Amino acid sequence: MQHPFNNQVALITGAGSGIGRQFAFELAGQGAVIAAVDLRAEPLENLLTELKARNYAGGWEIADVTDRIALQAAVTSLTRRLGPIELLIANAGIGLENPAVPFRAEDFGKQIQVNLQGVANSIEAVLPGMVERRRGQLVAISSVGAYRGLPLMAGYCAAKAGVVALMDSLRVELRRYNVYCTTICPSFVRTPMTERMARMVKGRLPGVLEVDDAVRRMVRAISKRKPFYAFPWLSWLQMALMRALPTRIGDWIVGKLARRMLRDG
Ligand code: NAD
């Protein structure tokens, strides 16, 4: 059977944990060669050991997505060893508590740097090759939190909204180069990040999906080259409605939901 990602080299940022790690297994299972990037060697070594044990192909490099030069060097090295990158999964991300009081612009900025500028840096590292070959797909992992700012998540939501806008801009321009863009907005997925978030807000996160289920859905959307995919649909609908409602009503609903989440923890 011909797999949709057969022999495509897929660069995954933040591949050492959670969604990125699961993407590596799911895409490798569908024929992709995995080019894994993360901040530390140990999780990447473990990932590649497990991939190789299943006869999957790949390689890894350490790079911080906020460091354009280091990221470019990592991509050059992976390309030399594995071949040109045809699929980017810009997934690396962080979530910090970012309350209004006390408001810390530094924490806001850190999230913009990793979750938004990091996506732009990852795109810059792979896009020239894709444009030259007239072939490729850019995937960015945003969040349903992109639809409107949520309590304690100012930096995270602002960065994820930025990712949606960034991809909207590129998608239209890149079609004539045969480079596809896919923006993905998941709701809560069970990963080390959501475990940390639940501890941070001392609360319970609603409707959490298992990571294998969530990644399977995302890979299906990517294989269909969907321009935009938000899921599960009910979370997407709630957030989209909140955006469409008058602001006062949206604020009242978000306030109520946040209080209930924190109380139920
Ligand atoms: P995670 O914390 O389990 O994994 C994130 C990975 O990114 C880690 O391996 C981390 O080392 C890496 N990373 C962080 N900063 C980096 C940097 N500067 N350079 C390179 N790598 C870096 O988190 P996750 O839940 O798997 O999240 C993955 C992505 O999915 C993030 O962008 C997150 O915002 C997004 N997302 C997650 C959820 C969820 O509920 N888990 C929901 C919506 C969107």
C-alpha cells in the first residue's frame, strides 16, 4: 500500500515530548522519514531509538526554535543526512501562567518568542527549498485558544492567534508555488504540557483528548491538505460562537467557565 507520506522527510519541532513525539510515530508509520528537533538530546535519543526499533527512518538535532541561526544549522545538517524537508510540523511550544495581576510582560514575550516567532523561524528554515522544488507543506500547531483571550493565558492566546494570522497570510501567497499550508487548532490533549497547566491553575481541564487519538485526527487533516482544522468540533464551535457573540456576553461566559474550572480542580 502506498502511504500518503511515503519517503517524505518531515521536520518536527518539539519532537521530544507530547504531541510532537506522537507525530513522529504516526507519520513514520505512514512512511515519512523523521527529522526531529528539540531543546535536549535525551528525549530525542529515546525517540530515535524507539523509531529505529520499529524499522522507521530518521535523525535528530538539538535546536531552540527561537534561535534562527541554530535552527537553520540543524535543518541544514538534517537535510544533508536525510534529504530535503517536504513537510514541516511547527509544533514546539510552551505554556506559562500569565495573569493580569501581576502582569508580567516578560512571560508574555517568552510565549510570543517560542510559540509565534519560533513558528516563523521554522518556516524560514524550510520554505526556500520548498519554493525552489515547487513542493511542500507547512503545518503549524495553533490552539482553539487562538479564538479569544482566556484568563491566565494572555501570552499563549496572543501567540496562537498570531500563528493563525501568519498562516492565513502565507497560505494564499504560497499556493502558486505548490506549497500547502495547514493550521491546526486542537483543544486540550493529554500531554506533559496539559499536566503542568492543570497543576498551575489548580484545576481540571475539560474534554481532554488522548494524544494518539488527537494526532491521528491531525495527520488525517494534513494528508488531505486541509487549510484549517480545529477539533474536537464542539470546542471549536464554542470558541467560534464566543468570538461571534457581543464581547460582554463572551466575557461573561468565559468568566463563568473559568471560575467553574478552577472550583472543580
Ligand atoms: P509538551 O510540553 O509535551 O511538548 C512541547 C515540546 O516542545 C517539548 O519537547 C519542548 O522541549 C519543546 N520546546 C519548547 N520550547 C522549545 C524551543 N524553544 N525550541 C525547541 N523545542 C522547544 O507540549 P504539547 O502539549 O505536546 O504541545 C505541543 C504543541 O501543541 C504546542 O505548540 C502547544 O501549544 C500545542 N497545543 C497543545 C495542546 C494540548 O492540550 N496539549 C492544545 C493545543 C495546542
